[in-house]
Amino acid sequence: MTAQTTLAGVALELLVLMLLLGGLAKLATAGERGQPGNLSRLGPGVLMPERWRRPFMIFCAAGEVVLAAGLLCTTWPPARWGTIAFFAVATYVLWELRRRRPDVGCGCFGDASSAPVGLRSIARASLLAGLAVVVTVVPVSGADVVAGFSPGLVMASAAGFAVLILLSPEMSEGIARVRHRAPCEQRPIAAGKALHRLRASGEWRAHAPLLVSAEPSDTWRELCWRFFVYPGRTADGTPAEVVFAVYLTGRRAPVRVGVMELEGNGMRESIGVSAVR
């Protein structure tokens, strides 16, 4: 195989693998009817009404399986252009989810992708879109890859798999499950650890000038989020409460913040909510 066909062969392997794994995982998650609301924090379906979330996940899963079969068994252009479109749209949707709903997972591999969308998930979708362009420009099928099998192809494939593993946050969640660790919502996590993450975040540095005390006036936990409330003042001197929410797992856990003006003894207005990007 030439260098171009070797690259296209590796791209084909990675695309087929990711499409099949993603499709099968979504189907498995959509079939878990024993857990009501299990799709309420997964993927772009969270932006839809509840009754459409399961059909949408099944539709996406079926599309991924069809694209994988088209790439593997044919060099049919629509399958390749469809794969480009799928991963390009996925990249955009993940970016929007991170901006608009930083509390939900991408759902890329069903409930295995329940952690909040991060830069690794977005980079992975972008990489797969690029690989789809490669197999469109240099069309190869599964039969071509088998016919051109060589040590160079094996080494290139191993390097590609390693990159995908590095860009897959699901690996840490999978390792945790293999070790029989409880899910994040049930794991005891010290408030001090969340506080350390908060004070290392960009949101803390951006809002620290508003605080009138370095110690929180209140803190509580809801599922996998720890909330901290600090007394503060807005830029014009109005008394306010600054509320931080820290996600409790992941190396780059998201932090959200809201500033609420106070009038008398009650809240008057929420000035803003944001998330670390």
C-alpha cells in the first residue's frame, strides 16, 4: 500500500470502529426502559421534549450502523459524504452542548458518555470528521484494507487507536466501572476537594473581586455537583450572593457561577450564569 492508501485504511478502520461502538452503545442505552429519565442528561436529545429523546437516540444509532456498513463494504460516495456530515454536525452540536448545557454528557457511547462534554470529546469528533474527509478523497473499502495488510498498516493503526483513546473521556469512566466503583452521584467526595477545584478555576479568578469573604456562607451537594455560596457585592456595590457549582469528577471538571443581587432579605435578580470553557 502507498502512504495515501495506508492513511486511508487506518482512517477507515477508526471510523468503522467508532461508528459501530457508538451505534451499539446508543441502542443498548435506549433499550434500558427500567431507568426512567436515563436519557435526560445525554447528548443533543436533552434539547428535545422527553418523548422524542429515545426515538432520536435510536435514529442516530441506526444511522451510525448504516454509515459503518457503507464505509466497510463499499466505496459508495454518499456513505462517505454522509460520514463527513455526521461528524461535522456532531462537532458543532457538542460545542453547543458545552456552551448551553455544560451539565450533560455527549451521549456519544450511550450512558458511558454521561460526563459533561469536554474539549476531548469535541476534538475527537473533529478528528473523525477529518478522517472521513480522508476516506472520501482516497476511497478504500474493508476488502482493500485486508488486501493491503502490512506491518506499516498495523503500526499506523495502533497509533491511531492510541490517539482516540487519549481523546476519549469514557475510558476513565469505564475503568471506574470495571473497578466496581459507585457512580459519581453515590460516591463520597469531600467538600474540600471540590473547593480546591473551584479555587483553581478561571471562574473563581474572574469573580473573586466580587466576594466579601473568602469562606462560603453555605454549601451543599446535588448528585454530582457541589454548590458554594459566597457573600459579595456587584460592581456598583449592590449586595449579592455569588453561587458556584463544581462538577465532582474529571480532571478538568466544569465550574458554573451565578451572581444574584439581594434586595432586603431576598434575591432580586440573577445577573449571569456561565461555565468554564
